[in-house]
Amino acid sequence: MHCPFCHNSHSQVIDSRVVDGGSAIRRRRVCTECDRRFTTMEKSVLLVMKRNGITEPFSREKVIQGVRRACQGRDVSDDALKRLAQEVEEAIRSQGRSQVNANDIGLAILDPLRQLDEVAYLRFASVYRGFDSADDFLAEIRRMKRLNRDEFESL
């Protein structure tokens, strides 16, 4: 790591702390040349392979934007959307891969969104799963009712 003050290529780590729920490390460093201190952040990069073949870093903000469109006109807070995006990222990272398909992110969004708001879930699923008719909506609603009943009975 180059010192931002004198550009020396050697520094010593004097403190390290885990931040962002364990997905990043904050390091306090001191330059071995000029003795000035500076902070660096190390974060693991989760890459998303899109359908068109382009790879880009995972973005919670993109998850929030996509889900926000489905929640338009619904009583869903920004905090709830942020929690959902964090939950989706944690689910994806727990798979232990450094690169995931965009489709996997969509799948990871579906269940938490269904629990957050069923109407928003239907909107998102209709686009994500490419519903073509009212029958597709009816089939999904029946599936949701079965899931809700099974969840209720397991309590």
C-alpha cells in the first residue's frame, strides 16, 4: 500500500477492525518513511455475471432500485428495503462464491420480498419470471397461499 502523503511503498499496519458485518476490514497504517498515519479499507468483491456476459460488482443499491419499483405505491419503508438488500447480499455471499449469475440474485430477492409485501412480490415475480397471462398470476397466488398455509402450520 502506497503512502498517500509521500508515496512510499512500505507501511506498517497498527490496527485492524472488522466492519460492515464482517464483509470489510478497516486497517490503520503508518508510513515507514514519513511516519504519517492513514486508513485503508479492504472489502471482498462479489461479482455479478449479467445475461449479456458483462461482469460487474454486486450493488445493494441496484437491488434496492429494482425492489423499489415493485414496491411503488406500497407502504414499504426505505429501511425495510435496505434490510432486504442486506439479507439478499448475505444469502448470496453465504454460497461461498466470488461470482454469481444475476438470475441467482433475483431468486434470492423473491422470498424476502414475499415476506415483506405480497403485492410487491407479485409485481417483481411477474417481471422476473416473465408472466404472460392472468393464469400465471393465479398460479403464483395459489402457490403463495400454499406456502403461507405451510408456514402457518409449522408454527
